[in-house]
Amino acid sequence: MNCFKLPLGLCAEIESLIRKFWWGQKGDRRKIHWVKWETLCLPKSEGGMGFKDLALFNDALLAKQAWRLLHNPNSLFYRVFKSKFFPNCSILEASNSHSGSYAWQSILKGRDVLLKGARWRVGSGESISVWLDAWLPSLEHPRIQSHIVEGFEDIKVKDLIEPETHNWDDNLIQGLFNNQEVNLIKSIPLCTTPVTDTITWPFNASGSYTVKSGYKFLAKGELHNQSTTPSDHNSELWKLIWSLEVPNKIKNFVWRSSRDAIPVKKNLKKRKILNDDICEQCGQAEESVLHAVWECSKLSPIWDAVPDSACRQTHSFANIKDLLLYVSKAGSKVDLLVAIMWNIWYRRNQLRLNKDYPISQVLQTAQQCLLAYTKENRVQRTQM
């Protein structure tokens, strides 16, 4: 993937296999995909699972090769490609020749990523086109937006600098650009000694391109283009879930519960799999996620024994998200809460399979699970 551009059909096929594995599909037995792939590809901090969009990840990897051709002129890789494909310019100006190898065509795809996100750092200004290049210190508008002034079509950034004082030519820039651009230009520091203009990657603190920062840049742009796929920016909740000191299976369950992505009867009825959505335990209300693990009256023996669950009698919640945030802000033990919920859900499924699971064991099992997890983590830390 870091050398060749993969066909989009192949990427889609691999992503399909990942989705099927994630939702537990085996063989021809189809499983419900409760959450869209676009949502799963969101970062965990935005409510996703951090899966990679393979086509974008492929581009981010290829951009690393293009970055090497920009900044490693002494490498054999640079010397071979420079002499064959862009002998008289840099890779940024290289033409898209159809006679080039597939490896070169792939690197040009990565080059396009750099053209979208890379920025010029002003040195002498000799290499930077005022109107065409991205050189303003702004992530949103790095290029000049003002209309090109007749007679100044081919000027370089060096033409905006007074040669004697090495300061910006105030009269010239105020005559060419709008006030916002003038302020941005004046904020760029200038060096009194000759310095080469360099290309930097502004989405990384070091200014160097990394695959991680490149993928984040591409994914953010893709999400912005897909206005029909809004991300959930309740970062406080997602940070809470992934910071819990519980086994990963419980974190996954809590994430799915917060996404309303577990097969309670209400969700199954919504998908026209069941006709009835009444809870089989109490027989009184529809079985939503919140009801199945928190509100059901048959769960009172469990929650009444937990001191931090007094809010069950005094507060009503719209969903699992509101409950978790409330308990967290109240300073209660969220780890124990979600461990109990997972065991309640496990017991519910065992009863549906006609397997015995006494309700009196739920709280004890959850406590033992947390104790064993904490002990194991302590052992692992001492061994590091």
C-alpha cells in the first residue's frame, strides 16, 4: 500500500471483509451491521472505532514517498526518479505522464495529497508564487484569495519584501491584498540573512509529513464533503468510555450501547425482524437499550444493592449516554456501573437461551471481573 495505488474495488472488498468480521459474520450467516462504516472510521474521540478508510490510508502512505522525493535529495530513490520523471523541476511541478510506470503514477497520487495540505515556509521568497502557492499561515485559507492585479501576474513572494530592510513592503501588500491577507502576511517573520524557502506539513508539530497526520487530514476533508454523515462530537462521553478501567469487551459493549447498536427488541422491531418489542423480563415496557440494562423493574434487586445507583429512583434518562455522563459528573464509580450492565446483558442473553443465571450472581460477578482485571493490569505494569 505504501508503493502502489490500490484499485478502489479492492479497497472496498477488503473493507467489506473487515465489516463482516467486526459484526461477527461467519460463512453465509449474515449479521446486522448496526453502525455505518463511515461512522466506524471516525476517531474514537468522535464516536467511531478508529477503523481506516483504506483508499485514504493508501493515499496517505503514498504521500510519504512523495515527501521523500521533496526532502531527501541524496537518496538513491530520489536520484533515480528525479533523472527519469522530473529532471528540470521538483515533484510538485512534475507532469502526469501516462508513459510512466505504475509506481510513478501511484506516487503522483501521493503528491496530490501534499499539494492539498503542504505549506511554504517563507525564507527568501524566491521560489514561492504569490498567487498560486500556499504560503499564508492559515489552515483554512493558505492561498491568496484576492483577484490577480494586472501587471503583477508572475510576482514571487520576494517581490513583496524590501531588499534593504528585509521587511514587508507595506504599501505594496496593502495595494494588492485584502485586510485579512495583509494581516496574515505581516505575521510571517522574515530573516535578515538569505534562507531557502521550504515546504512544511502544518498538521504536525515538527513540520514534517507523517502518515498519521496525513490520514487525519484526508479523513477530515472526506467527512467535510459528506454532509450526510455528521460526526458525534460528544467528546466527553467517548473519552470517558475509552478511559474506563474495564476489560475491552465491556468498553466495546458500552460503545455499542451508546450508539444504540445492540439487538434489543426495540431495535429489532425497527428493522422489521420482530413484531413485538415488549421486554420479556417485566412484560410492561418496550425493551430499549436503557430499559434492558437499567430501567427494567426486574433489575431492582441488582441496582438496589449498589449505593451509587440511587439516581435510578430520582432521575430519568433519555439514553445510555445521558446516564453515563450523569454518573461520571456525580463522581460515582462508572467502572462498576458498566461492568454490572455488561453482566445484566449477558444474563439476559443466557435466559433467552434457557440457561440458568441467578440474578443474585450479577453484582458479585461484576465485582470479581473488575478485581481480576485490576490485578492483571497491576502485574503487567510491574513487568514492564
